[in-house]
Amino acid sequence: MDNVRAALDEGADYAAEHVIVLANRKTVTRDAHVLIVDGELAVLHNGPGPIEERMIVAAPVGEVEVLGRPWYGLGQSVDVRIGEHRWQLQPESASRGSGLATPKKMRRARDSVAAFEAALAAA
């Protein structure tokens, strides 16, 4: 599913695009898709090709442990542990677009983190 709106139309519980993904505080990608479908969390690289080749991480939601929002993320990202690996996901960047963080973008970024956490808890 290349289009997040199509994923939501097809029954995804949560979908976000342009997600920043970090592992051990190092950027993996600045343009990923995050989907929660039928109790499964999937983080995919953006772009063409089969889903299997674009997969960064996938796991049942029950195996995803939310560690919280790191202080250095200003509430705009969430730390999760999947298995033995720790990931930081930022569903929406406050600096997207012009590159400047504005109060409105920061609020929207914090709201997107809250929506992601709620989707994980509900799945």
C-alpha cells in the first residue's frame, strides 16, 4: 500500500506517511509509512516495490512496548521496543515543509504522537 489514504480505506486502524524512524538515535529514514492493520504494526520505507523489500520492522501490536516520549523529542516522538530493538518514531515532523518548526506544526506533531499511541493501545 503506497498510499496511506488507501490503507485507511481498506481497513487499517492507523496509517501515517513521512514518518521519521530512528534506531539507537540514528536516523533510519525520514520518509516511512507506519500502518496498524489487524493487530499488526508495520513500518515501511516509502517507494515502489513489494512490501517485503520495503519492510523496516513488523510485529504484532501485543509485542510492541511503548517506552514513552523522550524529553529530547519535545513530545513529538515516541520510543517503542519491539523484541530486543528500540525504535523512535516521529509520525509527523514539526519541521516538515519549510524546515522551520512553528507552534502550530509542533502541536500537530504532538497530536499525531497521541493518535499513534491511542491506536497502539486500541489494537
